[in-house]
Amino acid sequence: MPKLEEVYKRLQENKKEKREIGKMLKDDLANTERYREIIEEMKTLREEKKGIEDQVKAEYSKEMDRFDELKIDIDTDTELLADIALNMYVKEELVEIIDEYENAWYPHFKVNFKKG
């Protein structure tokens, strides 16, 4: 099995190469007249879309407040669910959820690294 540092170094090199290729493509696109025209059209349409959305949201201010509350509740409960599942896993307990259709759901763990 490869060492952690070897895989990390390879990952960093591949990310760097990917960034360089992406920058090259972006520079080439920026020099294409039709591409720039489309970007401007998209910007105008986005602004128009945002205006329509804001107008509709203003008409439903009560519902939008509830929508925002639900979004916060969902994020909080999702984090709580992950914390409970991780604690159960560490205690070597069975971690599963049976939904209303008798489907079993099992956790999917993901590891991320942050600079310390």
C-alpha cells in the first residue's frame, strides 16, 4: 500500500496540472468574441431572473421566513445525525436507519484533511 505522503504529493501534482490546463482553457475562451458575447447575455439574463425571483419572494415573505427556518433546521439535524452516527460507530454499535418503506440506510464516512 502506498504511503500517505506519496499519495498526497501525487494528488497535489495532479491538482496543479489540472489548474494549469483549466487556466489555459479559460484564457483561450476569454479571447473568443462569441464566448464573451454569450457571457454578457448570461449576465443580463441572470440579473433579470434574480429580479423576478426577488419579486415572487416578496409576495411570499411569510413562506420564505419558514423556508429559511426549515433550511437551518435541516442543516442542524443533518449535522446532529452525522455526530450520532459517528459516536455509535466509535462505540462499535450497529449504525443503520430503517425508513418508512423498510429500506435500510447505512452511513457513508468521508475523510478530509485540513491544514493544521
